[in-house]
Amino acid sequence: MQDTGVSDAARPRPADGGDAAIPERNRAEQDTATQESATGSIDFGRYYYEHACGGAPYERSPLWLTFFDRLADQIVEQLAPTRVLDAGCAIGMLVEKLRERDVEAWGVDISEWAISQAHESVKPYLAVGSLVDPLPAGLPEHYDLVTCIEVVEHMQPAESKAAIRRLGNLGDRIFFSSSPTDFAEPTHVNVQAQEHWSVLFARTGHFRNPDYVVGYPTPWTTLYERASSDLGEVVRRYDRKLIQMGHELRDIRQTALNLQDRLTHLAATDAALEHVKALEAELVVARRLLGSRSGRMLRAYHAARGKLRRRA
């Protein structure tokens, strides 16, 4: 059971208000159409792609094409793959955009309807199939990069484990994303923390590349790579990242303490300035009093008293 390829955190939103623009009737229909997901019998057909993928229908619109343009640019510029499998490709827009960039890209998805909606230029490179089964005939057996974006949370736990094993057999690098928090989507029957998937990939010999920070299309996107035969190299990479993050955390804490000290000093300075302002206000009042008729009489009175004291 494949998703459209992106979670709520990554889905582009239409300018007219996103989810708020979906009529309540459609929301109720969506809940009815997806309530069977817990049994694994949901149909990822036309209705799902038109109504259950955020505020905008999942189709070859400028909104989604721009989204996949950006994603394809990121993959090509940062990972420079030569052969890519998009596992859970939906209507094949990522495959389309990668092939526009001269990448040999292929796609597989469980939805016959989604594959039928692909652009004619990429239909020969797409196939209907489940990630728990061997790849359909005609697709290469191995890839230097496999992308799997917001897919496995739609699969039952046993199926997702089998899918991870299959992905591990298909490529040395896995560009992977699965929402750890989006429980509201009715078809999300297997939402897991990131470390859950890391454990499953580790059992296939793939480990998170701690030096590769993705951030797009989701904050939790991860690059898993097949580990070298030297286990020490894996430990070195993880230790290096852990130590670096420790240094950064200490620096951030020290910066926070320094800012707190500065704020305390500024607060004391502000209090002193307020006291000075109060004294200045009193001085203004005193000057006005001295400049008045009563003030002149008061000064003359004190001057006369002074003269009398000196004579005495």
C-alpha cells in the first residue's frame, strides 16, 4: 500500500487555504473510504489521490510538479545517482523529474490507478507491484539509490518489515522518509519513531549517514547507506557526529547563559534609568516651583533669614 509520496509536513499547499478548503462532506467520505486501512484492504484509487492527499488533489499540477522539481534537484546535486528506484512512486512524478535530469529512474507502486495516471514519457519505466514482493519483470534488479518517501506507514507492521528487507536488497543507499507523528491520516496504520526504521535498516546492513542532513521533503528524511565491512568505520562516523553535537550543545548552553547574564545586566540598567527619569521629573517640578511667584517669595524669605542670622 503506497502513499502519494509525501506526508502532511511535506505536501505543498494551495494558496486558497489548504485543508480548510476541503468540504466537510469530503472529509467524511475520506474517513469512510479509509476506515478499512487497519485491515490492509484500502483501495488506493482515484478517490484517495483526489481527496486524501492534503488540500490539493495529487496530480500533475504546477503545485506538485514544482515540488518534485525541487526534490529531483536535491537528489541529483547531493547524491548524484545513476540508477534510481522510487518505491511507492504513485503517478511517477519523481521518476519523471529524475529522467529529465538524465538519471535512469524507475518506479513501482501498488496502485494500478496511480500508475495509469503517469505521464506517457515515463509509463515504460513504471510498474504495479508491492514492496513485499520481487520487483515486476522489466525493472532492474539493483540500484545505487532507492527512494521511499512516506510509504511504509501505510503498511501493516509485518509488511513494512518485509518491505525494508526488500529495499535493503535493492540498493546500497536508501533515501527514506516515514512520518513519526502523523496519526491523524486514516491510512497511517503503522506510524513509528525514526529509530524503529533505523533498527530495521541496520538488520539489512544499512546505517544512517550521520553527516548527511536532508531536511527535505520532510524534517525526518534520512539517508541510509550500506555499511563498509569495517565495523570500526561505522563507529567512527557515529562517534564523530555524537562528539560534534555534544560540542554544539555545550556552546549553545553557554551562549544561553551569556544571554541570560546580559539580560540581567540590562534589567538592572533599566531600573537605574527609570530612577534617573524619576529624579529628572522631580527636578523639573522643582524648577517650575522656583520660577513661580511663590518660589520667588520663598527665596526672598530665606535670603532675609540668612541676613538676620549673620547680623546676630
